[in-house]
Amino acid sequence: MQVNKSIFIISLIICSIGFPFLANNIWLSIITTFLIYSALSLSQDLILGKAGIYAMGHAMFFGIGAYTFAILINTYNVNLFIAFMASGIISYCIGLIIIYPIKHLRGDYFLVVSLGLNIIFINIINNDPFGLTGGPNGIFAINFPSVGGLDLTGAKAIYFIALIFLSVMILLFYRLNYSKFGRAIYYLNHDHIAAKSVGIKPSLNKLLSFSLGTMLAGFTGAIYTLQYGAVSPEAFGIEQSILLFAVVIVGGQGSLIGVVAGSFVMFVLPEIFRSYAEYRLLVFGAAMVILMVIRPNGLFPSKFGFFQKRHLQQK
Amino acid sequence: MTKLLIQNLSKQFAALVALDNISLELETNKIYGLIGPNGSGKTTLFNCISGVYKPSSGNITFAHHSIINMAPEKIAQLGIRRTFQTIRLSSELTVAENIYAGYHHYSKHNFIQALFNLKGYRQDEIHCWREVHRAAKLLDIEPHLRLKVKTLAYGIQRKVEIARAIISQPQLLVLDEPAAGMNESEKIELTHIIKQIQLQNITILIIEHDMHMISTLCDTVFVLNHGKLIASGSPTEILNNKQVISAYMGDEHA
């Protein structure tokens, strides 16, 4: 079993490194989109699946990251790396500011508030009060500076940036269950009264998981801007938020494989079957209903266990 | 030495007075019973001690700290641990992982150490795992450590909850009907286990309906009725107290 797993992981790494040299540009762009949206769905999963916060405005933080990156580069000619860091950090700060006053809200209330905030966000970028966001047209034809003589806007370069970013996120998520923070949010998510009775701080962990999720979404937004060289409001609306929410629910809350598989189903299959576009939503709607009936915990329900086997063997 | 001091505690839910001017005192290393008919305010009192409810008036002092406005997690960190009337465990987790929750606050690694499985993390995990074993041994549930909680019998789940509460060596353990749903032999075993826990220098407060268990275990028994403390004393005194008998059986039996 262990050997099979290593073989699988090694071949996956080889395939993902070799892929851009074999595939054509259309496929490369589809798979890059898939990598970006997987990372985005994972950041939503940290909030929804792992921490159990019913936030449905995640596209907003994706948008904040994307717009920050675009504005910093287009208007202020900031260094690419600094702009990238800034997009994550600004998303993180806004996430923190938003969650702080509403951290005591539960379930459905939180969902309504986050959805409302997303709508406000879209209104702000559409109306462009500060003359930065370009209104409904967004910002396009962004000229990215090269970094140390490397052009980072080529399809292959973006593919690798997205791949590295997703790999880091997968590592983070894989190890989360083994960390003190990951365990705390698991206990709080499953029974917050029992968790509090053993001394686990609810608000601190809720703040942290939400703001970290929004930070990761901000970084993902920057990579998205890098791929398309443009940002416009429709990519960050509530439809996107609902789709992201659905990815986590359909894939399996808190499940790494489930969420990646879910983003494949939601974001890649529609690209492949583009010629049947008019039936797309019909098929997906039906598939989602069927899936929820036969596998109510998602495509690949999460398995949780956090004592490593090595420790279990010790007496 | 006084461990927990409750002074003039009252709790009101709208028009309902759940606790009415209760004062009691728990001393170190003793077992206390709290009895009373259904709806007399026993669990409300527990919830006030553990911080789930904010009392309407009065004061609770634990080891020289006033805990009246403290959050439940702060009170737990001070050394008061509790179990619940209905079992509150994560059923998808194994017994070991559930017990570990009680020790979570004392685990010492940071996220970077966990991320890369560094030495500090591995040592910490081994230390925690030993603590889990120790708690499980005390409650005699070691063979079940690797099983999921949902596959276990009710009596064992109860013990897992107690193990989670005592793993951090609390100073006060508050048990809400620990023997509910247990059969006679399990009750005898539990009585024995609670005595073992007391030997670890833990003060214990138990809500229980089984009078036999209360009288074998407790040094002092408090009786609540309609939110009032109607009697307190040794189990024999309580069993012969007319007010207590009338509260349970009605006036004609008193």
C-alpha cells in the first residue's frame, strides 16, 4: 500500500512537470485554470469544510487579490513579487476586519452576511468610486514586468507558478490535521460546546481559519490575474461564490482529494464539453442532485485521523 | 482547603428562576454529590460553574479566581473539566483522538514543526500519546483506543468522555450523570474508577440519580429542589432528611 502510494505520487509529479511540454496551448490553459481553481476551492474548504464557517462570499476575496495585483502593477508599477505578497496580505486584512465583528454568528446567518458582502464588493468595483478598478469593464491589457530577465506571463511559466502554489497548499492541507491548529478547528467544528469545555479557544481559531482562507484566496487571485492579464467584475460575483461553495459540498467537506476532484468537475468538465454548452447546467444540476442523494457526504468524504501510524504502534 | 466557593448564586431564564440564592463550598480532594428531582436546576448549576451560562447574580470563586464572567475555555484552562448529560464526543474519531482533545491545550508544537514533521513535533506527539494511554488506562479503555467512538457501547463512550475530562489532571471534575444508561456491573466499575480518580488529587462533583452510588462515593451530598438548596450533609443524613423525602416522593411520604 505504502509502495503503491509513493509510485502514484512520483508518477503524478513527473506527469505534472512533463505536461506543459507535451500539451497544446488550449489544454495548458485549461489545466492551469484547473490548478488555480483547485487552490481557490481548497482555500474555501479551509473556511467551510475544515472550520465549518458557512461563508458563501469567497469569490470576493479572490477578487480582492486579483484586483490588488492588477492595480498595483497597472497603476503603481510595483514589483511583481511585492504585488503578489500584497494581494494575499490585503485579502487577509480585509478578511480579518470582516470576520471580527461577526465571529459569533452561526451557520445560515453567516451565509447571508457573507453573500451580502460579496454583492457590496461587486457594486464597489462596478461603480469604481476611487477610479482604480475600471468599472464594469475591469482592467485589461496589463503589462507585467519581467522578473530578473524571466518572462512570467508565458503559458508554461504560469502553469508552473500555479502548480507550485497548489503543491504548497496541498502540503499545508495534508499536514493540517496533524497540527494543533487543525485539530482545534476540527473539534470546534464538530462540537463547539465540548471543545470549549476542554479549553479550546473558539474565537481565535475561527478568526485564524477564516483570515488564512481569505489570504490564500488573495494569492490565488493574483495568479489568476497573471494568467489572464485582465480582471473584470463578473469573475468575482456571487455565482462564482455559490459555485465554490458547491465544489466543497459536492467534493466532500474537509477532504483534499474530494475538493480537487470537485473543482475538476465544476471548472474543467465545462471547458471540455464547451460545444454542448446549452446542456451544461442541466447536466450539472442533475448530477449534483443525484450525487447528493447517493453520496450525501460528497464525492470523496473526508477521513480524519491525526495520530500518525508510527505513534499508534508505540506502547 | 476550599477549592470552589459558590456564594448567593442565582440564575433566571425570563420568568423562570432556575437557581435561587445558592451557596455552597467544595473542599480539596473530596467527592461531592448533587441530587434533586428532574428540573431542580442541577445541570443549570453545572453550566454556571463551567461557564456555559452567565449567572444572573452571585459569585463563584475557584482557587482564588472569580470565574463568574470567564469564558468556558478559560475556566477549563484553569482546571475545571466536565462531562455532559448527553454524550458529546466526535463519533467519527477514534477513542484516542477524542481523549487527546482534553490535552490539546497542553500540546506544545507550532505549525511549522507540524508542517515538516520536525523533532519537536514528534517528541510532543509521543508525549501526548503517552498521556492518552495513561488516561485510558485509568478508565480501563486501553483496548479500545484505536476504535472509532461510534462503534462502541454506550457505557464505554461514557468512560471516553471521563477520560477526556481527566487527561489534563484537572483540580475539579464535574460529572453530569456519569452512570446514566449503564447497567449494574458497569455502575460498580464506574464507582471504583471515580474513587481511583479521587486518588489523583482531584475534587469531584457528581450529579447522579443512583442513590446507592451516591452513598458509596460521596463525602457530602447537596440536594436541590426548584432551584433552592434544601439540604446538605453526609449521605446518611440526606437519606433521612424529611424535606428531601418530600421533594422526591411528595409530602404524604415525609
